[in-house]
Amino acid sequence: MFTQDRSELRARFTAAWAKARDHQPLDPEEQQLVEIMHEHPEYQQTITDDDEVMHRDYREEGEVNPFLHIGLHLALLEQVRKDRPAGIRRVYRQVLDAYGSDRHDAEHAMMSCLADTIWRVVRGGQRFNEKAYLRCLRQCKDVV
């Protein structure tokens, strides 16, 4: 599902969502994406193959990029599935335990750490610091 090409990634998101709306069969990656979309009704009208949406930059103050948000959900779940960085699966379970039944809010807290870490890599030219990232994730369970 992951690619460096923004247009290709957005096209995959919109195609999966269109298939779900049309009750067509989904592959496992599409199914995971659609499950996240169901948790985000505020994005369901946005995730379309409309040309403006497909090329929009989402740079306004306070504006949420729905593709980025959903992509962060997918990236976090992929990290947990692969347990990479090593130990993230255990930390994920600890954060989920701290949040009780609210898995979605727990993931949002963890996604803040992921977004911040990615920001440091992209904008600051730093390497992905797995130890700092895991430390940030562990703190999510203490904030509840």
C-alpha cells in the first residue's frame, strides 16, 4: 500500500474506498484502510478521486490532511504487525491497556509520536531515532 508517490497513494486510498462503497471484494490492505475510514466519517466525503482532492496540498492552518491521517494509522499498524522498531508491539499493547476500550484514541496518541518523528527526519534532516520514538510512545500510556 505504501509508496513515495503521493498521487499513487491517494489513488489507492480512493479506489479502496470506492470499492467498499460499491460492495466489491477488498484485498487485506484495502480492508484495513476501509476499517480506518469507517472510524473517520469526517473524511468519507473527501476521499474521492476528484482532481482537486487528489492534488490538494492541505497547508492551511489547522487543516487536517485526511490522506496523511489515514496513512499514519496504516503506518502505525504496519509497524505493530512487523514489530519494527523492535518492541513496538509490546508498547502498543501497553498503550491500548492504558486507554481501555478506546483503541482509536490510543492510536491517535501514538500517531502524534510517529508524525513528530517523521517531521524531525524530513524537516530536520535527522535519522529516524527508534529509541526516541519508542520512548515517546511509552509516554502515551502515562498521559491518559
